[in-house]
Amino acid sequence: MPAAFLLIHAKPSRAWSVLLSWTLFAAGIGAYFYVSHARHRDNPEDRVMPTIAQMARGMYNAALQPAEEDEATAPPDNFVQRFFGSMLWKDTRASARRFFYSMALLVPAVLLGLHMGLFPYAGSFFLRFILFFDKIVALSLLPILFIAFGIDELAKVMLIVIGVAPTIILDTFNLVRGVPAEQTVKAFTLGAGDFDVAYRVVLKQVMPRILNSIRLNLKSVMLFLFAGEMIASTDGLAFRIALLRRHMGMDVIIPYVLWVALLLFLVDLGMRRLNRMLHPWFRES
Amino acid sequence: MPLIEIRDVSVAYGTPTRPVLDRVSLAIEEGEFVCLLGQTGCGKSTLLRLVLGAERPAAGRILVDGRVHHQPDRTRGYVPQKYSLFPDKTVLDNITFGPEVCEFGLAARLTPRFFRRRREFRRQAFEYLQRIGLEPSDAAKYPDQLSGGMQQRVAIAQALITRPRILLMDEAFSALDPGTRKGMQRLIRQLWKDTGATILFVTHNTHEALRLGTRVVVLAKEMPDSGSRVMLDLPVPEPCRDDDIPRLVRRLESASTSSDPLAPASALSEKW
Ligand SMILES: Nc1ncnc2c1ncn2[C@@H]1O[C@H](COP(=O)(O)OP(=O)(O)OP(=O)(O)O)[C@@H](O)[C@H]1O
Ligand SMILES: [Mg+2]
């Protein structure tokens, strides 16, 4: 190994990079099971750090058995049917539905940001209000939302939208403002109209950056989603986690947390792939 | 009546305002090929933006075809100094952008007629691609896969294909090697003769200005902190004889460096 192996010019080999990148995962998992094992030796009834076998059993039950609250229905015999009747699937579907409703509502947010950035009247009309709105702590609106929209789906989706949309609008606005004036002038001299310029010149070239901005905001989307579900909901992944906390159901909570992380990772990966596929010209910098 | 009439135009930027152009007046007849010379920062690009209607002068008026234009449109083609190509479109789509938006709105682009017409646009675009000296294989590339000189040439093709009556070019040849530059100069001269377009061409190269233009205009500041004015407006004898050129170059260069802010510095460096 060269002497300067910790310095800027070090060039770790591929094998070393891969090994290093997995080290913390291995250490974390190892430490967990070491401590869990030790606790179970002292107290076989320990519920705080379930063993791998307990978690596997908990997850198996979650993925193949219906939730407690609708146990009444006759259990189907088919494996796939059992999965689709299971607690895990029910919760995932409920959360995913709210998630995608809110994502769909970000489309108008992007369009609003685009128009604010390009059309001076739209900019003057909306900008100050949205700057103000952006500063409102969305979670503090939660009680108001529950009073105004009831405690059903609408309130939860609105919480997400109110929490995330201003950021997306302002980000789009700034990205649109960042497009060099030469581009719009050039498009007009080629005979383009205002909407050609807005949608075919400006929106198209800021789109990959907007998608990246939405990717960065996925965390906030999930944050607001979970807050809504934990406080007022009868299904959803966060509802389940909050419910199981009352019975110390760590054998299901931990796999659920990892499941949510995996889902979010997959959504992010999907968006990154989509971005690269739709915008092959875009160089991330 | 001149096609472009710039009347006592002044422009100032910043706070506190610093004048850039100071009562510039210029009348350009239809079919002229005007080359604009001047030191860097003297307001050449600003003047082009004013003619485009992308900016308003602080004082004075700019009449194109007898009226004031408040926004750029397709009568005035533009090859900007930078950011001239749409980064999200291939070379071919960049060139066909003009013809497409001229004939088809956003909704009309979904009709079958559009796809039939587009084949014609593409054929035409390949013709231009060849004229500016690019390979057909470059057509599918994105702008940032091209060299600076290739980008400039695509930007010129993009502006030429819509056949604007007035063409404003801002240092359009600055990134080209001498050989390609000669070729592009011939191409522009040829297109100018064929179409009878009026061209306003910004350049830093005095020889190029004399070779291309029918008229050379020099912008320069009288004092270091005043705005630029028209210092020299020189009709180029047609055809321009080679032995005339050195004399004209000297005249042009002395006009544009009359208040050279770098002059004291260079005198200083001579002493060292
Ligand atoms: N949007 C702007 N805001 C503030 N100042 C500006 C702006 N645009 C141009 N300027 C200033 O106006 C002056 C003229 O700029 P301009 O781009 O017209 O110069 P130029 O003659 O084209 O120079 P070059 O040959 O380097 O391209 C410069 O000093 C520049 O700093
Ligand atoms: Mg310039």
C-alpha cells in the first residue's frame, strides 16, 4: 500500500472500495446481534432487541397473516392470496396510495413554479405569498387540517402537499430563473410562442433538476406521511409502527423500519433511472 | 427609410448606474452587412440585445422596419455569444426547432401532418449540417458532446434555417480555427448575397470585419467612465483591395483604442 493511503491522492483499488463501503453495515449488524444475543442470555424474555429468528417469525406473520383488526375473514389457502390479505400488504398499500396522491399533486406545484419564473405577473402574484407560506411549519397546521378536512385521507394528503409543495415551487422557480436569458431570446427569434418557450425550452431543460429536487424531498414527503399516519389513521406503515410500540413489538417494528427504508430506496433509484433514461443529455454536476 | 434605426440610445447598468452606451445613433439600410467592432465590455452585445427587443434602452428609440419592438421575434435572427444551443436537444432537433415552432403549435405537434412535415425539416437540416461542415453522424449528438467551434456552427445553422430578414451575430466565429473561419466567412457572405438579409455582425477581428462587411462601425468610450459612442462609421470599398486593408485596419484600431484603459498598464510593463 502506498505511503499516502489516507490522503487526497490515494487511489484505493476497486476491491478495497467495495470492502470499505460495506464495513459499517457489517459492523452495525454484527454489533446488534452481539448485544441482542447477550441480552437474551441474561433474560430469555427480552423484547427490546429481538433475535434474528424472532424477527423472521414476526415478519413471516406480518407478510402472510391478516392484521389483527380484520382477522374475522376466513383465511385463504393460496400463498399469493395470503400475501395480498396480509397486514404488511395492507399497510404498504395504504401508505403507498397516500404517497402517490401527494406526488401527483406535486405536478401542479412544478407547473406553478415554472409559470412564476417565466411570467412576471404570475411571479408578482404568487411569489411573496409562497415565500411566506414556506415558512409555516406544516406540522403545526396538523390540528387545523384535521378540523378542516376531517381525519380521513384528504387531511393526510394535504399535510404532505402543504409541507412539500412550497419547497418544490420555489426550487422550480429558482431553476427556471437560472436558465440563461439567451435561451429564451433565441427561442423567440426562431418563432416560438410563449408556451413553446415555457414547455419546450425551459421546462424541458430544468426537468432533470426538478426531478432531482423531488428526489431530495422524498424524505420530507415520508416525514409528513408518517406524522399524519401516526397521529390519525387506521392503516398504513406508520400506523402499524405506532400501534406495535404499545406492545413492544420490536420483532415487527425493526423489519418494518427496514422495509420502509428499502421502499424509499427503490423509489429513489427508480426516479434516478427514469431521470437518466428521459434526459440522456443531462450531466449531473 | 432605414430598416434598423437606432436613435440616441443610452443604456446604463448597476447601482450606482454606470453608462454603457451613450447616445448611440446608427441607421442601417436593408441589405447592409454591418460589422461592429469595439473593445471588450464596450456594449456590443448590449446593442444587439436592444435591436432584438430583449432589453429596453434607458433613453432613445430603436425602430426596426419603422416600429418599436418590445420582444424578440422571428424577423430578427440571433446567434448569441454563448448559451446558444438548447442543451436538451440533439443537433438535428436544435436545427429543426425553428421551422417546427413556426408552423406547429404545441397541440398541432400531435397531428400526423406534423410528422410528415418534420421529415422535410430534417432533410433540410441535414443540408445545412453539410454546409456548415459537420458530419451527418454529428446530428444525433447533444451540444455538450460538441467542441466549441462545432457548437457555434450549429447555432449559425439554427438561426439561418428560418431565413430571418435581419440576422444578429455575436462573435459567431470566435471559437473557429483560421481554416474553418474562412469557410464560414465565405458561407455567410454567400448566404447574405443569396437572401439579401441585413446582417449585424459583432467581431473582435478587424480583418474579418473588413473582409465580411459592407460597413464597419466602431464603438468606443471617449472617457474611461463614460458610455460608448459610435467612434467611426466606415463604408468598406467594394471590393476591398488587399493593399487597402492595412491602412483601414490602422484607422479602425486607432479609433477603438482611443481610450484604452489598459494602455497605462502596458506602458508600465514596458518599463519593467
Ligand atoms: N445584465 C447586466 N447587468 C449589469 N451589467 C451588465 C449587464 N450586461 C452587461 N453589463 C455590463 O455592460 C457592459 C457591456 O457589456 P456587453 O456584454 O455589451 O459587452 P461587449 O461589448 O459585448 O463585450 P465582449 O466583447 O467582451 O462580449 C459590461 O461592462 C458589462 O459589465
Ligand atoms: Mg459581447
